Amino acid sequence: MAIKIILICIFFALTATIGIVSRKRVNDVSSFVLGGRGIGPWLAGFSYGTTYFSAVIFVGYAGQFGWNFGVAATWIGIANALIGGLLAWKILARRTRTMTHHLNTTTMPEFFNKRYHSPALKNVASIIIFIFLVPYTSSVYKGLSQFFEMTFHIDFVYCVIGIGILAAIYVVLGGYLAAALNDFIQGTIMIVGIIMVVWAVLAGKGGFSEAIRQLSQVPDTNGNTGSLTSLFGPDPLALLGVVLMTSLGAWGLPQMVHKFYVIKDDRSVKIGTIISTVFCLIIAGGSYFMGSFGRLYYTSGEGGVVYDTIVPSMLSQRLTDLMIGVVLILVLSASLSTLSSLVITSSSTVVLDLLTPNLLKLKSDKQKVLVVRLFCFVFLVLSVVIALFPNTLITTLMSLSWGAIAGSMLGPFLYGLYWKKTTVASVWASFILGVGFVVANFFGGWLAPTLASAAAILASLVIVPAVSLLSGKLPKDHIDRVFSCYKQ
């Protein structure tokens, strides 16, 4: 216990110090939200990866999908690196940086406003982002709290509340620059930790070959043996749904796209692409591969399989106190980096895009930064309240969030960067379909949450061009002005 407490204290001291030092450089809204648009390739690449992966993947997704798909769950991690990492940077990064700088936009809703010349789109997008980032943040709390509860034997409720308070202090102090600097340190910890965990899990079953042999003898949910070590697992369709949601869905999430706003120059984009892809491959590939051996360590009780406890249970059997302390820092690093991005994205969106133009009429940057910081606390409180609801799976919360946001915004954002003929009506259609379908499925339960989210994300890519071809175009002079940035 002493080792764990010492590691936690060192981690928080370092994090707080960076926040305090960075606070001196927060002079206006741009520096708080965008870090002054001067982030280099290493900070940008690590920040993208650490925001992408939190305790959700390590505790919730690795446990559940490793249990359901076996070794084939590793495909999710590979796809996250190639589609959610490499392709996202290749297709989105340079154009996002260029156009958002040209339009002087700070948030995704503001981009919709200036790209499509529609303040109404900005307001609705702000509401969607704020509402549906809350359950995502709650899922991060739940995943992190599982580890705190296992490690320190503290009640789950106190873990959630304590993490919320620490996250609030950390984010409010230094804004985006503090988050980016901490992301680099936290990302390094995550790489070391995941390599150590994968080694420990395999070593506990006699090495890679022996662990694969043992897993091949374990029956899947339908009682079949061998499927858990097959190429695409026992349920390829469900696996494809998870791959699409967690990989392609990242393209339409404001906290991910925001990472491209802040990059310093084109050279940083090229180097950041490589750094981010390698980081994603190590973290996501390692997490899902580790989770695929959960059936060798975890035994379900009378109540059935509790997915959120699979990974904590298997690691508690294999790791020493020192190693558990390192894993705790790993999960804490992943979670705090994601939380900082979620909180900054949601609070800045509500204050700058919704409240300032319509209600508060804030004029000075000092006032705006103050109110953004206030809403950081509001957002965190709402997330904590939802996280305290019992019997809500981490994966369910994350699927709802990713499906609603990416399902409504991926198409409008992607086509908005590339296609001059994208119309306002198509954006409205994507918003209505994405949010409506995912929420209706959440209450109706027709499809698994991951499949519903994947369907909404794909639908966004289809409905935007379809409606654009049938609806009125934006004025030519406006479109020419928006796309003139690519000629410079």
C-alpha cells in the first residue's frame, strides 16, 4: 500500500506542478482552449493518442470484447491505429488545421457556423456535444474507479467523487497547454505500463504459445471451442461493428478533431501522424490483446459475467504491488488526459458557442475564460452524478456518446472540409438521424449499442451527400471565401 500511495503522490505532484506553471501562460481564450495554436508534433501526437484511449478501453472494452471475441479483439486495436490514427491524420489533420485557422474557429460548432453560414447549426451542435459528452466522461470515471476500488479498497462512490475533484483542479489550472504537456508524460507512462501488463498476463500462463493453446480449449458463449483463437472470433459481424465505431467514430468526435486545430505547422502534421499511429498501435493493440485472455483468469459468479471487473480481476492475480501501482498510474494517466480534453471541449463549446452569443454577452477574454472554467466544474459534476448510477456498463455509456456525436457530426465535418456542394439541409439531416437513431435504440434495445453506433456513423457518411444533391446550395461567394485557404 505504501508503494501505491507514493506513486500516486508523485504522479499528482508532477501533474499539479505542470498545471500551476502553465497557468501563467493562460492569458486569453485562445491560449486556454487552443494552447495558442503552437503545439509541436510530439505533444500533438501523444495528446491525440492519450485522448483517444482512457480507462474505458483498458477496463471496459478490453474486458468485454476480449471476453466476447477472444484473440480476434486485437483487430480492434489494429483498426484503431490504422483507421482512427493513421487515416484520420492523413485525411483530416492538415485540412482541419488550415480551414479552422482561416475561419478563426475555436470549436467544432463554431466551424459549422462559419463553414455553413448558420448560427442555428452552431447552437444545436453545442447542445448535442455537451449532452452526449457527459456519459462519455462518466464512463471514464467508472473505469478509473474500478481500479481505485481494487487497489485501495475504497468505496466506489468516494473514488468517483475524489477523481472528479482532482480532474477539476487539474483542468482549470492550466487549460490546453497543461493538458498537452501532461499528455506527453502520461503517454510515456501508458506505453511502459501496457508492455509490462501484456508480459505479465502471458507469463502467468506459460508464455504466448501456451496461453493461446489454453484459450483454444475454452468454450465461447455458445459452447464452441477454438473460436476464441480463430482469425475473426465467434461473432465477426459484432466485431466489425466495434471496429467501425471505435475507429471511424473518432473522426467525428470534437475532442479528437480539436487536436488538429492546435498543431503548429505542416511539418508537425507529418511527424505527428507517425507518432500518433505508433502510439495507438501499442496502446490499443496491447490493451485488446491483453483482454483477450480474460477467460483464463476470470470466473463468473452466480450473477453472470461482470465485464467491468474482468481486467481488474485478472491483473490482481498476476501483478505485484509495485506492478499494480504502475498499472494504476497507467489507467490514471489515460483517464486524466481524456478527461481534460472532454472537459475543455464541452465547457468551451457551451460558453463560447451557446451562452456568450445568446445569453451572457461576454466581451472580454478574461470574463470568457472565467466562465469556461466555471463550466468545467458544472460538466464534471454532471458526469460524476451519472457515473454513480449502478448497473450501467462502461461500454454502454461510451457507445451512446460516440454514436450520437460521431453519428451526427462526422459527415458534416468531413464533407465540409473537402466538398464545396455540402448543404445546410444535409447537416440538419445528419444531426437528426444520428442523435435520433442512437437514442431511440438506447431505449428500444433493437441493436447492440456498438452496432447501433456503427450504423449511425456510416449513415452520416451517406445521408450528407444524398441530401446535398437534392437541396439548395450555399452562395458561391461564401464557398469561394471558405475554400480559398487551400490556395494560399
